[in-house]
Amino acid sequence: MINGTCDFSGQARNTRADMCSVGRTSHGVKSSVFWSTIHAMDTNRLDLNLLVTLETLLAEQNVTRAARRLHLSQPAVSTQLARLRDLFDDPLLIPAQRGMTSTAKADELLAPLRDALDQVRATVGRHVHFDPAQARLTVAIACTDYLEAALVQPLVLQLRQQAPGVRVAVRFLDMPQLAAQMARGEVDLALMTPRDAPTNLRSRHLFDERYVLIGRLGHPRLRRKLTAAQFAQLEHIIVSLRGGDFSTPVDDMLASLGLQRNVVLSAASFLVVPDIVARSDLVALVPQRLVRDRVDALMIVNCPIPVPSFEVSMLWHERSHGHASQRWVRESLRALVASWGEPAKITRR
């Protein structure tokens, strides 16, 4: 994998950067803080390579890991950190119980610093050519089974047409290990709800998802407009990713209404649910994009009680942020999702 830095002394290691990053909030204020700080410095002492080192140090919060990413020795990075502390008149990184932690001033600098360096990288890499038809690489994607079906499957079909030399390896989404896997290059892209994602990863929103109620065509008790009581009386499948659970937050909402549903199957995967539902009188709540192409075999209706929607994003590590081929794959996935538009609204008749 090509690392996520740029050597401003002559060789560009990064190409055009994605115009998105972690921590978008308050960028205007943070940018003004950053540039006011820069303008107040003696710019004759300012080396752009130092800013790349600062970005990496703040992302890793560890001199050894930063040195590895920058392809520098640890003493060299320590020397650059000393220069940065002198330039910014701030410790920037201070010892903590585990490794180091950033100061308040460093936290203010990180987002606008990334934006500024991304603009430089985009300028440097604008003319770098990437030919997907000739590319040879493997992209490792971590996701749940639902997103493997809803996103990875159509992405692979598209890649076969546009980039036949690109292989996709799907990996189990291991949240506790995700940040470390990405830092080691074992996972290139994660598809997931960003709420619980590691904070040091970059992200881009793909879509908002909602749950719908599915049953077989001709189901004797399923109607497009159900009451909560009628919903509870149906026989249900739920999905328990941990395995074996027979209740979800939906059951808590029903209990608050004095209702209890009959859950007859706790499945470990969403993928088997539509086929079981299509061949029985069981019903299930599933993400809408999982069944958008199953209208010929399923009746799809709104749930009569409010079920929270959720956000789906793609996340990646700084090390692959400027990699031309990885950036092309991310953009291909974003464009694919955008081409679908929003799922059709379900009418209540």
C-alpha cells in the first residue's frame, strides 16, 4: 500500500485527495485558528514537510508509528516534533497513560491542517493517471452480511466491467480490531454505521437506511396498513448478530404499548431471511435496500411502530487516503450508490 503522506521536497507520494475528512464540524473557525497561527510564525522557518509530520503525529499519537508511516527514523521524527513544538509554541503531544495525547491547540489544528494539505496534494496529484482497465490490485472490504449483499455484490459486478483486474476480498467486520487492521493494511475499506467507528478513520456518508416489514405475496394477515396490535400478532423472524436473542428494541417499544410479538426464529444473518419469508407465513423487519429487487416475491410494507433508521458510511485509514486506486474504488462505490437514488416510498393503501 502507498502511504498517506506527501513529500513536498520533490516527490509526491499522494495523488488527488478525497474532499472529505473526519471531524467536519466548525471547520471555518478551526481554519481561521490554523491560518492565524501560521501567519504569526516566522515562515522562513516553516518547512511543509514539518506539517506532514505534524498531521501524521496527530493522527497516530505515537512517534514510532508516525515514523513508520513517514518512512523516517524515530529520532528524525522526534527532532521534527521538537521543531514543531518550537514553531507552534506548544507541546502538541504530551505523555499519557498509553502513548501520547494531543493538546487542546493540537486538536484545533488537526482538521484545518488536513484540509490545507489535501489541497496541496490535490494540486500535486491532479495529473496522475489511473487506468482502471489495466489495474491489478486486491481491495479488502469489511462489512456486515447485509451490506455485503446490498453494496459489495453490485460493486463487484460493476468492477468486472470497468476494472476486471481488481479483486475484492470481503472480511468480517471486527469492530474492536478494525482500526488496527486498517493501520496494518489488512482492511482497505469498511462499510458500516459510523456512530461507533474509530475516530481516527476518514469517512464518507453513503446513504440513510430504514427498516421495512416483509412477508410473502398473498400472506393472509399482512396488510399495507397494519395496527401495532396486528403487527404483534404475526409470527416474526428477527436477526441476532450475536446469535440466539429473541428480542430487540422493537419488542421494548411493543411492551410500552402493552403488546408482545411472537418471535419464532432468531437468525444469525439477514441473507437467509427473505427466502424463508417468501416460503412461509413468517414476517420480518429488514433493511429496505436488502429487498429492493424482491418485489416479485415479497410484500413490502411500512412498520406500524416507529423503528429508528440508521446511517451507512464508508471508512478508510489515512494510509490509503491518497492512493490513486483506492480512491478510485471509493469514488466508484459512491457513484454507484448515487445512481440508485432513494428507494421508492411505500404507499399505504
